[in-house]
Amino acid sequence: MELDLLTLGLLALAALLAGFIDAIAGGGGLITVPALLATGMPPTMALATNKLQGCFGSFSASVYYLRRGLIDWRNMKWAVVCTFVGSVLGTLLVQYIDASVLEKVLPFLLAVFALYFLFSPRIGDEDRQRRLGVIPFALLVGTGVGFYDGFFGPGAGSFFALGFIALAGYSMGKATAHTKVLNFTSNIASLLFFILGGQVVWVAGLAMAGGQFLGARLGSNMVVTKGTRIIRPMLVTVSLIMSVRLLWQQYPQWFSWIS
């Protein structure tokens, strides 16, 4: 698929903004997937190319957080393995099963998560008591959300963050850092199978990669310097925007009053 330089430049700018948002709260796909679809790409190619450019952003954020000592690898290895396996299984299964049921449920789940992030008094800059052991957490959150990300995808970052906060007892900043590691793991797993299927538009994905890398680095720095003050409102805002956007797509009659 051929794309002109202006289109590639606009995709790179979209990726820059998406990488910034993703590093803080997730949800960058709200920007990049529609941008890719606007070029005329078929949906499968757009999703595959989005995984390619998303890998650069999640990798950039992961490295930044790692260098600043925010990632505990001892408690992450099993979650990484389970996330990879879950994402592979989800990517394989989505080729045979309709994901429309998840599409209908997701906006309501995201709205619930937004309310949790908004009103829970326990979310802050300090770790709390862990509720789930390392291996059970890996099996439940790693495999479960990894599978979901490979099978469907939107909001996976919010699901990972919720798991780290509610079940692992992590502070909001620490949860955000560990979420990016699992995001990268899941993205890589899905990308490998999209590459095998020949679905990736390389010129677009690589043009966006630079924007993603830079945006993720800027967003990661914002998390380290601002902490909960920026993460909580961003998580709430992104979750609500994703919820409204999905509801608009599925139930346009609910929004007929706007026009």
C-alpha cells in the first residue's frame, strides 16, 4: 500500500500524541487506529500496523521506567510469560470467533473502571498490601488481559493498571510502569502473528514508530515527575472517552439528540 509523505507525516504526529497518552493512561489506539483507517487501510491491516507502531511506544516507556527503578522484575517474569501466551491465544482465536459480544460489553466496563479510578480513596503514591500472589496474579491478570488484548484490544492498558492497583497493591505510578511492560509483551506477541499473516503496512508503521517512541518518552517523564496528580485524571478521562466512543459506534440512536 502506497502512502504519500504528507499522510506519513500526519500519521507520525498522531503516533506522537498517542504515545504520550499511552505512557500515562493507555488508550492511544483511540488516536492511531482511526488515523490508520482514514488512509483507506482494511481493518485487519490497520490493527496489525497499529501493533507495530505501538511496540515502539510501549518499549520506550518500559525502558524509561526500568532505568528509574520503577519496575520489579522479580515479580514480573511470570506475568510477562502469561501475558505473552494469553495474547498469542487471543490472536489465534479471534480469527475464528466473532468478538462482537466483547464489543458490546466493553464500554460499560470502561465506565465502571473510570468511576473506580475517580472515587477509590486507596489509589495513591504509596504501595498497599498485596491481595494476590505473584503466580496467581500472572495467571489471572497476565493471561486474562493478554488474551483480551490479542482477541480484541481496546482498554487493555486500563485492565492491566486496575489489576496492579486492586490486586497487587501497587501505587498508581508503579502500576502504570508495570502496565507498559505487559503492554509491550502483548503487542509483540500479536505483532508476530500479524507479520506471519502479511498484514503489516511497514512504511506506515515505521513512520509512526518514531512519533510513538518520542511521545512515550515524554509521557513517561510526566508520570515520574507528576505522579498521581496527572495519572488519575488521565486514566479517568481516557476510560470515559473510550466508553463514549464505543457506545457511539454501537448505539448511535442514543446520541441522536446531539444532531
